[in-house]
Amino acid sequence: MDHDDPNAPEQAWQQVFVHFDDYTTAERIGAGHLGPAMTDLERSGVITSWFFIRKNPCWRLRFLPARAVTGSNTTSGVHRRLEALTAGGHIKGWTGTIYEPEVHAFGGPEGMATAHDLFHLDSVHVLGHLAELAAASPKNRRDRRRELSVLLCRNLLHGAHQDWYEQGDIWARVADMRPAPPATAGERANNLHAQLRRLMTVDADPAGPLLGPTGSLANLGDWAAGFAACGQVLGDLAHTGALRRGTRAVLAHHVIFHWNRLGLSHTTQSVLAHTAKAVVFDPQEPAE
């Protein structure tokens, strides 16, 4: 996994707040217009990386200028795209602001650089996935973000060499950041418990039978591989003492940020986190 130089000044990252006339349209506009615009700027060499975060009533869009392009030229290029989206009626407008990376939360400069890699990869795939969903016929449109997120997070934790109970501790940390969900009826709760357990224990190796070239989810292979690679880098940083916060604390933060990008509601996040914790520490059947 290539990432930006951890010794580069973090202020090289630029940030804009993207405003919408109707926040309920943000996801559609992000997938159909913002994502393609940023991908085009990256391919043309104006920027080297970008990602987004959802913060109602706007999205925070962050981008890293290419080293061969001056900051003013990069900013102008991005701003021109945003002005075009404003003129076209896709967004209400935008505001340039200062980006303050959460360096401590993600384990220091090298952990932050690794986080930026995952933020970029995840943003590209999230918006691409949402664009595919929007383009699918109603008959074939099956939004399985919850299941997808558990598979991706499973790869992140496995990549960092977290064993079953260490993974449970991470889910417990995530659950601590999300209030307990409303009580679920017995049969439904049992079904959810079983479903999550399958997702948390399935062979989701990027080269395996599910995500490999001939697997039924082969189209998600690169996405899953990126999560596994991020976990491995974080594990390596922890092993060498370069990670300045506990590995499991950093991984829990990554889960929360991924869920934000994927657009899972707080209720859904709470249900997933508390159920995943229960799968490990209150199993209905022995863990494999």
C-alpha cells in the first residue's frame, strides 16, 4: 500500500465544505458528480489523493496537491470543478476551510499517513459502489452495505493479525462509541447474531474463493485487499513502535470512519457493533 510521505507537512492537504440544497440528495450527487470529478483530477495529475467525510448538512472534501503542481493551481483546478457543479445546479456551493487531521486518533504521523491511504481507497470504492447501485434496475438493486462493511472490517482486523478475542475487543470499543440499540425481538436477534457470525468468520481473503478472480464477489476484491493491506501496515507500525496509540483503538476508529463514508445510520452502526461484540463474547455456538 503506497501512502503519502509521513514527514510531509499535513497542511499540504486542502479541504472544502460542499453544501447541498437538500442533504438527502448528497449521496446521489457524491456518487454521480463529486466522485467522478475528483477521480478525473487525480488521473490528470492535479491531485494525488482525495477523500470525503459526511457531516450533515455538508460533505467535507479533502485533497492532496500533486508535488509537481503548485498549491494555488491545484486549488484552482478543484474549485473550478466545484463551481461547475454549482452552476449546473448539482450542489448549492462550497467553502474552503482548514483541514485538521486527527493525528492522535490514528496513531501519529505514520498512522495518519496510513489512514489517508485507506480514506482514499474507501472513498473511491464507496462512491463507485453507490453509483453502480443507482444505475441498477430496481429489480436488481440490492443495497447490502451492512454486510459489505462487516466483510471489509473483517479484512482490516485480520490484516492487523488480531485474533478472535482481540477482534471482539475492537468491536467492544466501537460499541462504546455507539449507544446500545433498541431491544430486538428474540428470533430476529438470533438471526442477526448468526448472520454476523458468518460474515465475521467467512474466508474473505482477497485471493480466496469468495473475493478471488472467480469468486461471486470478485468485483470487491481490490476494495477488500486495501482494507487488509491497511491492517497489515498498522500491525507493522505497532510492531516497530511507530504507532503512537494502541492498535485496537486505532482500528476501532477506522471502523467508525468507514461506516461514515458508507453512509450507515447511527442506529445501524449501533446494532452492528453491539451484535459483533456479542458474537465474540456471548456466542450462541463455539467460535471457530
